[in-house]
Amino acid sequence: MSRRGWWLIAGCVLVSLAILAGCGRLWQREVQAYIEAPFPAKLSAWHLFTAHSPALQPNRGVIPYDLNTPLFSDYSDKFRFVWMPPGTSARYADDGPFEFPVGTVLAKTFAFPLGVQGADKLIETRLLVHAKTGWVALPYIWDNRQNDATLQLVPDPVPVKWTDRAGKPHDFTYVIPNANECRECHDNQKVLLPIGPKARNLNKDYAYADGAENQLVRWNRLGYLQGLPAVSTRPIAAKWNDPGSGSLAQRARAYLDNNCAHCHQPGGQAGYTGVDFRLTQTDLAHQGLCKSPNSAGEVGALRHDLVPGHPDESILIYRLESTAPKVSMPPLGRDVVHEEGVDLLSQWITSLPGRCGGASDRTRLP
Amino acid sequence: MKRASWWAVCGVLAGVFLLSSCARQAPEDFQKSLQEQLINAKAGDIVNLPEGKFHFDRTLSLTANGVTIRGKGMEKTILSFAGQKTGAQGVLVKASDFTIEDVAIEDTAGDGLTIQGGTNIIVRRVRTEWTRGPNSANGPYGIYPVECKNLLVEDSVARGAADAGVYVGQSENVIIRRNRSEFNVDGYELENSENLDAYENVATHNTGGMGIFNLPNLPKQGGRHVRAFNNQLIDNNTSNFAPKSLGPIYYLPTGTGMYVMAIRDVEIFNNNIQNNNTVNLYIINYKTGVDEDSLRDTAASPITQQVFAPEDKRFDPFVRDVSIHDNDISGGGQSPDNRVTGVKVLAAALGGKLPDILYDGIVDPTWGRGGANQGQVCLSANGAATFLNFDAAGQMKHPVQDVKQYGCSLAPLTAVSLPQSTGNTAAGQK
């Protein structure tokens, strides 16, 4: 073959490669949802993010969100994103989580300020995927170089050592739940469900790249949410650490709602205890007021879940202040005590009127 | 050296290296790979565990149906949870068609083996143990199936539980056989369960041997139809070591052979119940069995009043239709547990000792049955066992010592049969 022929072939190959590469990039630009096993080993295969340093950059259609009162997770920073297949939307629900379409991906990334000058280091990204057969939980663990995260059904614990803004040192072992343990919190009557994305928790402004907007409004505007009712009827949970957002009781109950109610509600893993911490449960007796526990748990010498005026006599506080396996609540996903959360609930219990009857009533003793 | 020799040396070295690296497998690796195996398990899978002692620092869980976990023997394959950091249970199963056999679970923070809400469950030759012996900081339960259906627990061993060694709660169609329970607070607790056979079990050196009862405040009520036969409940005199926080069990008198509380349709026969120092057999109403503090607390709790109201007929505190026959009951009540107020008062009134069989005689006034034995508690052919109805409802004013007044008989209860039970299903048939 002539030299010219060789050049021609080489040129064709180069052009083909360039086209292929271009296509590859085009494919990569769209989120790829997997709705049945096997699920990809790498987080990058989902194409949820276009970059992850210095911060996670969502891909097209991936919307960041946060919650009025989040679950406490060892003081980690959390970055939440939602994606739904084009043309689909979630159905609004007043109380429980929205009804998300098949293919929905909820991504929550946990990070600690372990990097240079307190920059966040990504630890894990948990995907909740609405697969064909229902929701599945997929824990992806970030590699040390922060290049990508790998699906690990049984992740190793991570030693975490950092200093917060107030100068307080944190040094503990962060335990990442395994795929079975995800269900301990997310199962309700043996069905795995999302916990956070409820109307009352999403009903807040978020500072998007193009400006602040109410999350429910934005989801609705972008076609991710249908059935949104009038503004006045949308429930709103208090922000646990913002006194401007609600009364002490409202903030305490919002904290219990999103930290405890996923188990402590009828049908939840701890429904049998009779305690219902949902914000919609307005009867304090069902939230443990003067209630003695009916199941075996390590409660010291204490007799009641909530003793009005006496946080130190309340089992709720005793268990939130512990990190021992038999005692601590929640039993999973908390390896350090949430001091500020305990303060809030203690203040609330101190403010409760009345007293408990029964055998432990100290006021009867001389 | 020739080149071939170099190769040989190299091969040997490589072999040694490989072998040593296998032997040095880190304990976390076993924990992790086993947990992975359980998460990925599919129906029909058998997860084989090798011989050896393996350390775990967090709960091992299974949610897939149809899985078998099989060790090499309960003295050979040991899952040790000493120093457990995460989760309270050792092995936590929320699945059906599950079998676990030939394995030991030791020193868990909370319960040893929990099986929740499963159908067709077999626990076979499993040992749960707290190796330091009786201690109030031990986990409450050894083998703990709850809300199960078609459950078989056999040839297993439980030691050191701060509540019950072998517990069955809120379950249906159950066989508990040939197990050994010792050095626990309670040997066996058969609670709020229906259609249950317990036979050829041994309970010794516990605080109490076996309890057959219903408790309020639990979702499943109405436990009944329980047969206990060919069991050995002997010398259960280990001082009660339950922490107060565990509730009523704290008040179980040390030296209780068997107690039957707040339940109906029970048949107890061919058992040896001997040398239990408070009482060999205790037949009681819920209020007699549960301490005043607990009762007052429960009654005062607003949630009890709303959710489990006292008039809620789902809970029946009375005991009735109990047939107790052909047992060898002897040597009981020689040194009653004075720590428990009711026992202390009774023993003082009787000169410091108690009879083999105690019945509180409390009957529901609304039954309206005539005669001295409205509760149909029937006792016959129990050797020389001494007896007392201490008339708890009437402030002990009309005690009855003559067991012949209770010489009625009830129709035998039918045997339990399980789909997964092989052999011995006819055991205990007369």
C-alpha cells in the first residue's frame, strides 16, 4: 500500500476514535440509573456528579436538597441529592415520604473535615435506589485519594479525628452501616422506604446555584413533584437548632421525628414499644411521657421514658447520652453523643409540666 | 547450587509464605466475609462455618429467606462477641425458612441469637453462653425467637443469660426439645405463645427452671395450648442475678422449678421437678407473679391506660384449665427466697418452708362456675408432692392443703407437629 493509503487509514482511525470518545462523553453527561442487580461496583458509573472536588457537582437533573431537621450522624457533613428518570415525578404526600417513581436515586454523601485546612473528606455515599422490585440501599465507600467510591456491602469502620470550629476535638471510629443494617432504620413492615424526603422536612429554602428557592416549589417547577397543595396547607417542621423556626417543644419534637420516629412508630422496628415519635403524633403519652418501658433494654435504675421536669430521670436522655451497645439510641449510626441534641431534649423535658404517678414517684417519699 | 535447586528453594519459600499469610487472616476479615456472604445469600444456600473461634465486634445479620448457617459443632465453631462495639445482638435473623446448627454464640452485648418474625425456623445444636457465668451485665436472652411460626429448637445449650436461656415469645406452632439450660436466671420462658410442646429439656442451676405464661403490653396476646412433659427441672437455686431494669424477671424467686402464670390450656406431665428451694411448681395469677412496683407503674402509665387498657380483654391475667399429672415432684420449698416479699410472708406463715406445689387460687368472679375448683386446675398422680392453695384473693383465710379437692381431669391436649420437624413428632403421646 502506498504511503498515502496508510495516512488515509490512520486518519480514519483517528476520526473514529474521536467520535467514539465524544459519544462516550455525551453518554457520561447523562445520569445512568440501574434498577436491577447487578449494581455497578463504582459510584462513577451512575454519573450523578460531574466533579467531586472541592465539592460534589451534580449532573444535569440531579438536585441538591437538605432537611429542616436532619438525622444526627456523628457530626458528619451530609450532601443530599435526588434524581428521577426524565418525564417522571414523585407524588406529594402530606405525612410520610413521597411516592417516588421507579428509577429514582437518592444520594446522601457523608463527609468529615479531615482534609487540608479542614476541607471535607468524602467518606461514603449511600444510594437509595427505587429499583424494579422496590427500594434498595447501596453503600459506596470513597477511596483515600477521593477518585471514586466503591460498592461495599460490609464497609470497614473509619477512624475519624478532627477539630470543630469551636476548637473541640473529635476522635472516634465512624461505623458505616452494612447493607442489612440499612434496613434496620429504613424498613417499615418489612418494606424498605426513604426516611428524610417528607414534605415537612423539605419545606424550606435552599441556596441553589441560581439563587434561593423553596425546595417543594422547585421540585414542582422542574417536574419532579406533582400534587403539591396550596402553600398554607404544606406542613413544615421546625429546625431543631433555630429558635426562630419554632418553639422549644416544636424543635424537640422535630428532632425526635427525624432521629427516632423511623423505628418508633406503628409498623416500625420499635413499634412494639408503643412509643410513637412522629411529629403527627400529638399525644405526649405516646411519646413516652411517664411511660415505663415494656421491653428489655438497659435503662439503669430509671422507670420512665420521659419524666416531666427531670431529664436526669428520663430514660430518653440516659440512652441518648450513652454510646454502649446495649444502651445507646439510636442503636445504629451513632458513635458519639450529640451534645446539642441532648441539650435541646433536656431543656424540653425540663419545661414539661406535671409529674409521673406510680411507684417511682419521688415526691411521695419523705 | 544448581539452577533447579534455586527454583526448589524459591518454591518452598513461596509455599511457606502463602501458608503463613492464610493462617494470619485478620479476625475482621472473617467477620466481614461472613457478613457479606449472608447479605448475598440466596434461598437454598448453606453457609458453612469452619472449626475455630472467631471474633466479632458487631451484630451479624441475615434478612434473606431460605438460608442455613452450619458450623462444625457447638464446641468447635465459636462466634465470640466479647467486647462487642456495635449492635446489641450476636446473630440477628429476620428471615423465614432458616436453619442454624452446630455453632456457639458467646459473650454478646445483648441477646445471643435473635430470630424475629420468621416462619419455618430450626435452631439445632446451638450453644449461647456468657463465659464469665451468672452476671447482671450479661445479655438478657440466649436463644430468642420472637413472633415466629413453625419453630423448632432442639439439642441446644444456653448458659448465663440475665433473663432467659431459651426464650420463645409471641410464636405459634413450636417444639422445644432436648435442650439444656443452666446458670441463667430463667431456664426456659414460653411467653405469649400458642400451640407449643416443650419436652425432654433439662433446666438446672438456674434461678427458675421453666415459665409458661402470658404478659400484657405485647402485640400478640392469648398464648395457650402448651404441653410440657418429660422435662428435668432440678436444683434451680442460683441466686437471681437479673438487673432491676429487666422488669418482672428481677422478682423471680430463686429456687423456682416451674411457674404457670396467666394462661389457659396447659398440660404438665411426666416431668421431674425436684429440689427447687422456693417452690417446685407455682401456679399463679399475673398479679401474684408480678411485683407491686411493676404493677403500679404499668397501671399508672398513661400509655398503658390508652393502648393496653386494664379492661382490654386481649390480656387475661387468670390461670385456668391446667392439667398436672404423673409428675415426680419432690424436695421443693426447703429454703424459700425471702428477697421476694410475697414468698417471705407466705414462708413465715408456714414455718419457714413451702410445699412442692403452690397455687394462689385466684379465679375470675365472672366465670360463675360453681365448686371449689373454678379454675379447673387439675392435679393427679404427682407422687407425694405437697400442695397448698394459699387463697391469695381471700388474704389467705381459706387455704386448702388437700390436693384431692383438685383431683379433676382434663382431656389431653393434642401434640404439635411441624412441617420441618423430622422424627420424634409423636414423642410424648401417651
